[in-house]
Amino acid sequence: MANFHLEFKTISRRQGRSPISAANCQSGERLHDDYYGRTYYNRDKSDVLHTEVLLPLNIPPEYNNRQALWREVDKAEKRSDARTARRVIGSLPNELSLTENIELVREYVTENFISLGMCADIAIHEIKNEDDPTRDNIHFHALLTDRPITSNGFALKKNRDWNNRIKIKLWRERWAEAQNRAYERKGLNVRVTEKSYINRGVYKREPKRYLQPRDMILERSGIRTERGDENREIKARNKEHKKRMLQKKREKKRGRER
């Protein structure tokens, strides 16, 4: 089902978070964290459909190894409060096959992040909707390095331009464009937009909150979550607003007919 979702998060030691832990969470691969002295292992990998590491050209081949890549990322950061990585999470179209979605993610990540000198660890997940297969929650994760990389390793200085809000806005626009190109290639007459309801002129309609996979699983099993409750309240408010708007239109129409 055509929809747009793309969010950016940071991984930092100040938050007590680790790029190794994040890489393990999205890949399901057993990984050891030298900085925190822990080994991470996910037994349940049923939702992981695809993983791979994408690198700029002329980078030493050992960086293709997920463990080696994130170990070097940790080594490059000296501060105890350092930001070590950036994480991107985006929804994927159910109208595309797994192969088409993999190519879509590769295209987007390569053009927008690898081209700037980042490394990317990507994964595609899918949470099944037993009641309606057309509404399966298929999405991607991209864990991005926070320093430019060259054939000599990670740069001594970070590229602060990557944190610019204008950059984030551009990356969101390009994700919508990438999805729409994929729809066009498949001959589908559907499109998505990164623009908010306000920017599209739907001033009073509230957007629902994005459900994390764990919340979605709980909701589908009948267990209410805080974010699920928020969405039910938003849905009720939107329904009431639509009702009032329709009533105003009917009254306006009757006034013209008199």
C-alpha cells in the first residue's frame, strides 16, 4: 500500500547506545562489542528478509564484514559521548516484490549516502499481517557511518554538513522520488509524497504516529500500547473533524439553494 515514512535517528554513547548493538538488532547477526564488552545475538530473525553492507569505491574489502566495519567505527571515536552512527528507517511499498524493494533501497542509499563517503549497513524487515497480506509492514533500516571514509580509513574530522536540516529535508524528498520512480517502472498509477498534511492543505487532519515493529506485534495480538492508544485518539479526532466539515459543506450548499 502506497505510503511515505522516513525517519532519522542518531546512535551515540551519550545515550548509552552502540552501533554494534544497532547492527545486531537489524541484521540478527551475532556481533561482539569491544567498547562495551558485550556480545549481542538475536535468536529470532524471522522478520529479516535481506541484509548487506554497501561501501564507497576503493574501500578495503575487509570493511564489507559487518563486525569489522563497526569495530573500526568504534575505534575512530575517542570521546565517551561521541555520536557513532546515524540510523534511517523507512517504509517500503507492498506493491513491489522483495527483489524490487532491495534494488530500491540500494539505489536510494547509494545515490544519497554512499556517494558522500558514508558506509551503509542495510536490512529489510517484514512483519506479516495475517488478516490482510496487502498491509504487511515491510520496511528498511540503514545504519550509516558518521565519518567520511577513504582508502586510508575513517577521516579524522566529521562532515557537519550531514547534520544540516536542509540535508535531511532533501533526503526525504529524494526517498519519495525514488519510490515514485519504482512505481512508474512497474506501471503502477500510485505516488507518494514527503509533504505533511499541512503542506498539502489538509490543515486539520492529524497524522498518525508511526508504530514501531514491537508495538505493531503487540497491537495485532490484542495488547494495547501507548502509541496505539495515541493513534486511536487521533483517528477519533480526525473522524469528528471530517464529520463537522461535511456538515458545514451541506449547510453551505443548502444556503446557496435557497
